Amino acid sequence: MNYAAAVDAALTRLHEEGRYRTFIDIERRKGHFPHAVWTRPDGSQQDITVWCGNDYLGMGQHPVVLDAMHEALDATGAGSGGTRNISGTTIYHKQLEAELADLHGKEAALVFTSAYIANDATLSTLPRLFPGLIIYSDALNHASMIEGVRRNGGAKRIFRHNDVAHLRELLEADDPAAPKLIAFESIYSMDGDFGPIEAICDLAEEFNALTYIDEVHAVGMYGPRGAGVCERDGLMGRIDIINATLAKAYGVMGGYIAASAKLCDAIRSYAPGFIFTTSLPPAVAAGARASVRHLKTDQALRDKQQEHARILKMRLKGLGLPIIDHGSHIVPVHVGDPVHCKLISDMLLDRFGVYVQPINFPTVPRGTERLRFTPSPVHNPGMINHLVRAMDNLWSHCALNRAELSA
């Protein structure tokens, strides 16, 4: 086999389909978020505004977080020194897990290097704890959940997105005595829609199933203490396992699960993705803990973010652009073509200094390509005005039919 030719062919296919992904070389500047500096391919630099970051609340720049990280770095050095089992467990990791358990009202929490790893490791390990486990997974679950379910070797059922009736059909068709787990998300990040949490909890209770929810795009953002949509809706006590991240609204890095003490202990003891991975650096754990603790009381920051998201949606809708609006903080604009999506993204950056990455297949299905804007509390009215004018200009320039796309 000509291996080089095969690699070339694979990359060529991406280019031909208009979905080859390009990394944009940007440098964030402390204290100036969401402003950043883009280094162009020719080496020149341009000031830009980041509109697609997952640091939803700007906590990656918050003095409380930075001070905690500096203090831990000065006290302990850079790395953790190993896996949690060998030499990588520090007081910072234990304090972070206690903070997270308190956040979600659970007995314990277990920190991983990312929420992707937390999902993959946990979901792939659960059948070892519950032989014969059947996992019922929402069709639009994140890739990390899909991978964990796929790798566990057990039975799985895929229910249509947010379709509780279909989920019931699948549950009714299986052995009532079989162990069951329903895996779903609170907010699906590409459309910004909410999962039917209460209805799924009702089904889980009826069919004696465990519940596993991914709150990655909700923690820090919803609920009186930022514990997520389950807290907002008073449902945390009905969820058995909560997965979430420290890398989005909390602005740092890492992921975790929160559950009963024994279940966390079992995952800690059985999951290869936890056992054999070097732990987070102490400074990162310290910064994450400071962020979680701070956002338990900073409702004003959440309110400001939601306000800016509502304003941006209203302004873009006023232009007749095809906004996907399910009431969350995420602002997707449907384009429906990978070439146009990439073209608008490139022109926004080059002409207007607006940075938003195109979202193409396989992240979303073909024909649903989009731009996904994530306004933060520090995107001011002037930045919103600039973005809206740029989108108005380019939508017409690219000859996209607003009425048809909105229909």
C-alpha cells in the first residue's frame, strides 16, 4: 500500500467537501478578553474579538482564578508528578473534588483530565460494575459519550433526540430485570436545546434505570449556585451520575463526575482512563476550585451573559438570519453548506476581526453546517453592534437566502 498517497487522498477529500479544519493562531491577552491577537499566515498580526470561545463567563481571566493558580504554582511547582494512584494526588485535588461534590449535592466527585475522558472512562466502565447493563443513549449525545458506550462492549439502545416516547418503547422492549442506564445531556451544544430531564427521570424511576447526565455546557451557567440545569429545575437529587467540565464556564481545564461515594470509588478503582492518566497539575486544580467556589455566588455574571445572548439573538433575528434559538446561552446561525460556512468564517476574521469557527460535519450532520456564537459577559454593546453589521454585510455578499434558510 502507498501510505503517503492514502493520507493525501484522505486530506484531499476534506478539502473537496469544504470541511478541512484550519487552526487559527491566536494569543489571548490577560485582562483583555474577549480581545486577542491573530497571527496571520504571512506573520503579520491583527487585533480580533473571539466570538466562539467556550470560556463562557471569562473566568479564565478572573483574578480569583489567577491568584489561586499563582499561589499553587509557587507552592508546589508545575506538574502533579504522576497518576492519582502513584504520586499525583495532592490536597488541591481533594479540595477540588470536595468543592464539586458540594456543588452538585452529591457524596463525592472524581476529577479527570477532561470531561471527554470522564465520559469515556465512566461509561465504558459501568458494565463491569453492572453485568448485563443496557445503556440507552440520546442520538445527539457528545462524541465522548458515544465512544464510552461503544467501547464498553455491552448492550446499547439509541433513542431519537429528546424523544421520550421512543425511549419508553425501547425500555419496554427489554427485560425488566436487566440493569439499565439512560445517558443524555442537559444542553446540547450545537443547537443549544435542553434535554427533557424531568421526563427522563420519571421513566428511569418507572423502569428502575440509573440516570447519567452530561452538564458540560451548563455548569457555572445555570442554577442558583451554577450547578447546571438540574439545579435550576430542582432535579439534581434524581440524577445518579453527573458529568461536567472545568474547561468551559469555569475557564480552566479538567472534567469530573459527581455521584455516590461508592460509585465514585468504583470508577476510581476500575476505569483505565482514570487509573493510567497523569493527574491535573496542582495549579490547575487550585484554579478550578477557585472558579467553582466563586461562581457559586456570582449570579450577576450569569445574568449578564444571558442578557448578552438574548440581545445578540434578537439583533440577528431582526436581520432575518436563521437563528437556532432554544432559549439557552448558545447562539447558532444555520448556514447549511460547508463551503459557505467556511467562507463567512474566513471573511469575518479577515475583514472584520471577528473570530468564529465554522461548525461542519462530523460535529453536526451534513446540511446543518453553522456558525456558533458564544457571547460572554464582557462582550460589550459595541462588539455586538460590530458583529451584527458584519453578519448583515457578509450574508448578502455570500448570496444566502435569508427567508428560505429561516423557513
